[in-house]
Amino acid sequence: MKILLLGGTRFLGRHAVDEALARGHEVTLFTRGRQPNHWGDAVTMLMGDRDPAVAPGLAALDGGSWDAVIDTSGYVPRIVDASAQALRDRVGRYLFVSSISVYSEMSTPGVDESAPVGTLDDPATEEVAKFYGPLKAACENVVRDAFGARALIVRPGLIVGPHDPTDRFGYWIARFVHPHLLGARGPHAVLPAPPARPLQVIDARDLAAFMIDMVEGPAEGTFNATSAAGTWTFGDLVTELALASCAAAPQPLWVDEATLLEHKVEPWTGLPMWLPDSFAESGGMMAVDCRRATAAGMRSRPLAQTVEATAALLAQRDDAPAWKAVLTAEAEREIAAAVAAR
């Protein structure tokens, strides 16, 4: 197959390129040229900008044709529409990477692909940080309108693994496997109790494999794409971290929600991947229904493999820019002391 990726040089797209090349596909990347080409002559690189208002725009795509396009970098409907219209008569299928953030109601477990999605009060807005979910939902509609049954929509949950630029999952790897990366910290690592707290993630390599499966086969429609609900808990993650940890690794300290909030720990960022039970609107975010994707062949590798690969990358890269918003060493010590005092 001839596969075009819009993006592809960073996280998920990078793994999709690896997977496509491993299967013998011919791969073209359309990028702004800000990231290095990791594959040399094995791929065709086209330079431009997805925003047609930014020269040279989509001109590099003129005249080409592909069996499938994988869009890993679409966030604004106007911009996604430009690529969809430019390619609709020259590609077979269009796979758009969306997000489970599109759902307007995530308070309960078991949200499936039929659930309502968010809408935009102002369809012209392009404030991605503020309206990420509804903008992604609008992008989905643009792709469906252009490609009909040839549109594939993949809605990932929390994507983790090597080359993850968010470092949410990577924080926990660093805290236990490479604690020196987080500076001088105390002997206890604060964790959000209880250990049975659900954890639903997808390794980017597994998601990439599923996406290539989708464009190779006859599948149609929309797929939630993360690990099966109930597969893992935070406790399972800590167990794997303990097995991979070094001699200097901290002791896990499970701290109740009230104490964390009392110490003003920021959910999701201060302790990455932690969503308090009191945040009722996100109660189902780590328990999304992915049975449709599982039935279509999506699989999740053992958590230990994701831990190992992430740890290996963290040991090699420049970690200086990472983890600026996480719980500070001082705050972590204060919480540990408060728990001990009780």
C-alpha cells in the first residue's frame, strides 16, 4: 500500500511509520520539516503547512495519490477540511486520529462510540486548548462529510510509551526507575490512593499497529482505542515499576484524596494521570468501552513492556525540559510528613 501521513515525525505518527515500513508499505510524510527524518530514504518527505493560509500550504500534495491517509495532527476543522478536500479524490481511505475527549458526558464508566459528543457554541473558534474535545468532534464530522464510508475515526484514550512528549506516564517511570532524573527527592513516592484506582492507557506502538490494520482491512466507522476497561490499576503500574526499579527507588506511599487536595496537588498534572473521585464529570475517563476495537483486533501489550521501553528512552534523551508542573520534591516531603504524623 501507499500510505500518506499528515504529521508522523513525533510520537504516535512515528510509531505508525515504523509499523507501516515493517509491513512493507510505501510511506510518504507531509510535515513542516521541524522534526528530523528518522528513516532516511525509506520514506518520502513532503514539506508544507496544513493551514492553507500559511505558505506554501498543501501545494506539495498536489498530484499525488495514495491508498490511505493517516491524520495524526488535525485539531482545527478548517484545517482538517482543507486536507480532506484536497485529498478526497486521490486517496482510498482517510483515518483520523481523534480522542475520547470528544464525549460530552464522561461521568460514568462504559462510554462507547454511540455516546453524544461535544459541540461548539462558536463553530469558528480555533482555541484548541480551551475546546479540544468539541474541536476534535467537529474535525471528525469534516472527515466523514468528505469521505463517507471511506472515513475511519480512531478515538484513543491516554497514549503512553516511548517518545511520549507529555511525560505523564514517564513521570512514574522516572520516579521509580530513574529517580535521579527528578532531582533530590525523599524516600517516599506519593501515589493517589487507592491502589485499585483504574488505569486505562494504550501503548503508542499498539495503537499504531491497530491503525495500520484498519487502513489495510475493510473496517468502517468509529473506534474507541485504548486498553480494555479493567485491565490495569494504579497498583498494577506500581508493581511493574517495583520490578523495574533501581536500588535508589522510593517506597510507595499511597495517600488519600482528601490529603492530596488539602495540599493543593493538581489533578492530572501534579500527580500525572490522577483524577480525583470528587471530579464526578470525569468518573468514566479511565473505564471507556473499547469492545468494538478489541473485536476488530486491537491488542495491548503487557504493561511491563511499556515500562521497559519508556525507561530505556528516558535514560538516553535530554530530560531537562520535562516535569515542570509535577509535584515538587518539597511538596512531596511535606505530604509524606503529614501522613507520618497521623
